[in-house]
Amino acid sequence: MNFTNQVVLITGASRGIGRACARQFAEHGARVAVHYNSNAAAAAETLASLPGQGHITVQADIADPSAVKRMVDTVIEQMGGLHVLVNNAGVYEKNAIGEISYEDWQAIWKRTLETNLMGAANAAFCAAQHMMKHGGGRIVNVSSRGAFRGEPEAPDYGASKAGMNAMGQSLAKALGSHKIYVTTVAPGWVETDMATDHLAVRRDEIYAQSPLNRIATPDEVAYTVLFLASPGAEFLTGAVVDVNGASYLRT
């Protein structure tokens, strides 16, 4: 997995899976654009941890279409191109239908879909415009096991990730002739800040979902992202790859 001289933009790279992706891409020769929304300090920590030279941070609210375009344009202008986009940024809010008002239900669904689905779609659109003119590229989306198994406490999250899966498959068909390969990773539970509160009260239950009796590390998910973005993985375009330790099996 050699990414020497390639530019990789990773959304939501200030922590968790995004930070692990940034480090692994940099270790394999890429120049990395570390996207963040509000946590500039965490993004700076990610940047400082990257080996090699030529990395940058870039700020954008992924839910804002104009900000997404500025983000992609900035990366292309400052780094001289864009070869890989990793759509990792996302939000999760509890939104159980029996425990929330109609007004809050609408607001949370809107925030989640605008960030998790529309934000990723807009980033893919902007990146693809450049890639189509410069010989192709890779887009890897970070989805979720929740797209398949259901998310009763956050149906908006499950729906957004199911939409991301379908979007990736559609884009794989639309962009394949341009040598742009689109794949999706669907992790289960991962040791990230997003999982901290759940693990504090449900660790044994969550661990027991997998026969490995644990959950994934960010590096394990990042490794799969790098593989899908690497030369030789082209014929996986359109695939949705589960990284859930056999905690949820589908055919």
C-alpha cells in the first residue's frame, strides 16, 4: 500500500478513525489533509503526529455545502491535487421515537442527514470533479453496521449510513469509467470517543456481540480504508466491507 506523492483528504480526522487513517496514510507516503469542524486543537495534534512532510489542516462544517466546496478547493490549491477522499466525518445523536418531541425529532434528523449523508455526497461531488479531469482517484466512505442491523435509539443515524452505502454503490457505477473507484467500510463498535459513554455502562454486553470478545480499534478500521484505497483494489469498487468482528453477519 504505497501512497507516495498522493494527496489524501480525510474528513473528521481530528480524532478516532479519522486520526488513525491520517497516520496510516502518512506512514505509507501520502500527504494528508486533516479536516476538522470545531476542534482545531485536536486537529493540530493529529497533524503533529504525522510522519513525513506537506500535511495540512483544513476546517469546514461538513453540513454546509459551500464550506465543503471551499475545503476541497483549498486542498487542491494548496497541495496540488487530490487522489483519495475518505468520507469519515459524522454525528450521532440519540433520537428514540418514543422519547422525543416532534420538533426535536425533525431537528436531529436534519442535522444527521445533512452531515452524514449530504456532507459526504457533496464532498464526493467536489472531489470527483477534480478526479475526472486528472486521471481518476479513490473515494472511501466510512459507514456503519447500524445501516444493516437497525438503530432503535438513533434511526436517523442508521438511515444516514444506509444512504451512504447506496450512494457509494451508485457512484461506483457512475464514476468507474473515469477510473474513480468508490468503496465503503461499515464498522461495528470501535474504541473511539463516540463509544465511550456506551462502553461505560454496557462494555460486557457490547464485547460479547463478537466472538473475539472485544471491539475494533481505530487502526483496524483504518487499515481496511487504506487497503480499499490502494492500487490493486480497483475491482472492489462498489463494495461495502464489514469490519465488525463477526458481531453482525449478512449475506
